[in-house]
Amino acid sequence: MLYYIATSREQYTIRKHLRHYGQPVAGFVRPRSYSQLFRAGSLPAGAYIFADIERLGPAEIQRATHIRKALVDRGCLVLNDPVRSMRRYELLRTMYERGINRTNVYHVTEQREPRSYPVFVRGENDHNGSQSDLLNNRDELHAAIGQMTLRGINREQLIITEFCDTRDASAVYRKYSAFVVRGIVIPRHVFFGRAWMLKAPDLLDQEHLDEEYAYHLANPHEDQLRTIFAAARIDYGRIDYGVEAGHIRVWEINTNPMISTPYDAQIGCRARIQERFAPAFNQSLKELASSAPADNQRVILPPLPVAPRAKRSIWRRVTTAFRRRAA
């Protein structure tokens, strides 16, 4: 059995896939929430995908890591490490330092100023896209941050990203996406559009549809994407990226991405894309489930260690209560 773990509100990504294109694997893929994991005293042996790790807070990361260790110690396969897997800021900084990205990234709260403009501001760990237009200078940047602050947005949750213009000669942007599942690279889509921030396909003419299909057939960036995931220490997720002058530029890796939806089947012009992607993705899930221990075994979860300071506090309360009774 394969258990797909996400936050309670974000389980729709796997559930929508299982309702249609993922029906062939629905019998052995079980969506579960982190809340369910944290309440459990034991878990079935099996394979686990720890998705959605960028949405976990510090206490949740500690608990998820504790559970992951217990599972791994019992021979279970667990994809993604809540501590070691890179989040967006570390990923983009690493890609810049390694020369994969030519644009840098900055925390809003740090003192470094962008090296080049335009830039845009977005959340560090959400998947809502840019929270600003393209900002062409320092004054525009600080004005935009000020407006976000007035709306109650926490500055510590914002990052500034230098813009990388990947338009072709016809002013068309391409957003490439591919899944990586334990080293297996599965092309997902190429979105084409005139807007620099692409969340959905905007141009659906036959020429672009054929180019997207050719991307699926060729899987042209397979080796590079596998290397990027290894550097990011992420076992499962979807990478979104662009290509500039033949070079990959990484935008993000989402560890709980949308996989497919029932609605995808209604878009006839892209049907062959879905029909090529889904079997390959489902096969990767089958291989994960088949490599796991039998789920009739249980993994007992040891209690979360108590921090030394908390232990002293508990001991003081116990000894104080004892003294009061003795008095």
C-alpha cells in the first residue's frame, strides 16, 4: 500500500487524480492527512509520500520527522524528508549559486538589495504565484512591500525574485513542468501564453499542442531534472521551470502539486497529453507500493522526545505538588 500524506485542506490534489485518471491505482493509494499521522499510535507498514512539506510549521516538521524515522527504521519507504528537503528560498539560492539560474532571490527582511530589475514579490512557501506586478526599480519594490504590509501580510513570509525573461522571438512564454518520483522523470506539460506568470495554458493552437506533445515524447531535460531534484533532496514533486537560450531556469518544486483532474478529460485538444502522462505517473505509484513491506504489519510510533527544558518544568511541577501534599 502507498500512503500519500498532505495537509488536511490540500488532499484534493491526490483525490482528484484518483477519481479519474488515477482510477487504476485507487485500490492501493491511500490519501491521509498529517493530522491523522500525528494522532496515531501506530501506522501500517508500507510506502509513504510526505507531500506538502512546504506548508508545515516548525512543530509539525519535528513531529513528521519523528514519524518518518520510525517508519524508515522499520524498513518502510518514505519519500521526502521534512527537514532536509529544500523549500523555495533555499532551492532558488542553490540554483543561483550553482549557475543553473542566473537570477537571484532575497528575503524581504534581509538587507541585501536586488542586483537587477525587474523583480517580483511572492510568498516563500505558498503556491499562489506572484503577489506583485513586475517592479522596475527600488522605489516600486518598497512601495509594493509597503502595500502588502498594510494588508497584514507578514514580511517574513515574502521573498523577492529577480525576473528572468524567457520569451521567444514571438513574445510567447513557456512554462515547463515535470514530475520526479524517486528519480523517475515524467513530463507533465508545457503551458504557452503571453503573460509572464502562467498558471494555465493560454495558447492552444495546433502548433503549440504539437510542441507540447513532442516534449512528452522526448523528455529532453530528463538528466538535468533528476540532478536538480537530487541537489534539492526531494524525492517526490513537480518542478516548474523555463528555458532561456537552451538553459533550464528553475521556478519552483511543489511537493503537493495538482496531478490531474476529471476536468482534464473534457479538454479534447489536450487529451493525448493526459493519456500519455497518466499511465506513466500511475506506474510510478505502482512501483512505490510494490517496493514497500506488507501493510499487515504495524509500526509502533515512539512518543515524541520532550525537550530538556520542558522536562525540567514537568519535574518541578511534580516535586512541587509532592511537597504541598507532604506539608
